[in-house]
Amino acid sequence: MKLIIANRAYSSWSLRGWLAAKLSGLPFSCTLVPMDTPGWDSGAAKGEIPSGKVPVLWDGGEPVWDSMAIVMWLADKGGHDRFWPRDLHARKLAYAMSAEMHAGFLGLRSGCPMNLKLRFPDFAASPDVLADAARIDSLWDEARTRFGKDLDEPYLFGHFSAADVMYAPVVYRFAHYGLPLSDRSRTYLEAMLAHPWMQEWQAEARAETWPPARYLVEGGSPA
């Protein structure tokens, strides 16, 4: 399998596709196509990206695009128990949380673009950002309280799952923009930031040298 992503520092959807591939336990290669280049803007660099957006997973000569579709496909291949909680009540909540993340939180996405090179200690969150942050905080707290707190692993449903994959870019946003969180959710955030895959992604993101032309927010300082 070959996964095509964009800049690790800025592409939240690429992170989801990459984490899903790691979670599958299946071998894959990774190709990065930088955003904000002449080839990207003209489409010349997107020959293997049928939708024009990343991530894209090529498997058996056929593409699977969109991070949620990649999660679903890799769960089919790698085993649904790797990706979703076994308990059906927990799985129902994990499905709903992942779908809400995939389709919603536009205020947070637009107001706090993912940027792993900078932190924003003086960021003034808008009401839309704060509303989205509060909703996410409540979802994390519900998952941990109902299904994760009595398990040995510190993620939303105990073991690292597709729900954690879908919320991983939001973890970076909360950390880098200093958004408010409850104590239980902050413990989850710290566990996610310490996960070796998240640390690997962030280290490679910080090593990237492409200058950003978009996703700029005032007041950033080096992360």
C-alpha cells in the first residue's frame, strides 16, 4: 500500500490517514506532496490524487481517498477490533464521535488551523472556537468516563482506536492554541501527545522546510 499525504506540519487530514495506516498493522509506504507549490496549485503534482485532496491510499492499484474511507477500508483489511471498541455501546459512541469530527467543528478548524511549528500563547478564541472546544471536551469526557476510565490504556475507549485517529489533529490544536479543557480531557490530551506515533509525526513536521503560504495565524512562537 502507498499513502499520499501533504505537509505534516499543516495537513490534519494527512495525519488521520497516516495514523490509520499505522493502526492497521499493515505494511505501507508514504509519499509526501507539498502544498502551496506551483505543482500543487496547478494540479500537476496531483496525478495520483483523484479528488485533488489528501490523504489518498493506493492499494492493489486502486485509490481510496478521504480519511474516513481510509479508516473504513483499513478496518476491513486489518480487523475491526483494531479500529473500534469491541463493546457495542462503546462502538456506537465511537462511530458517532468519529462521524461528528469528520463532518463538523468548522469554527475550530477555520479559527485554529493546524500548525505544528508554532504555538499561540496569546490566542484569543472566538465564540465559535470556544463552543467547538467545549463540545469536544464533553465528548472526550463522556468516552473516558463511560468506557475508558477502568481500562489499562489512556485513550478514548481504552486502547488506541479510530476515534483517537479522528481526533488526533484536534489534540494538537488544543495544545498549540491553549484552548480550555477539563482535567480528565487534559489527561487524555497528554497521553495522546506522548504516543510514539504522535511524537514521530510531530518531529518530522518540525523538520519540514517548506514555507507556508496559508494557514497563518498572528502571534505564533516556535513550538
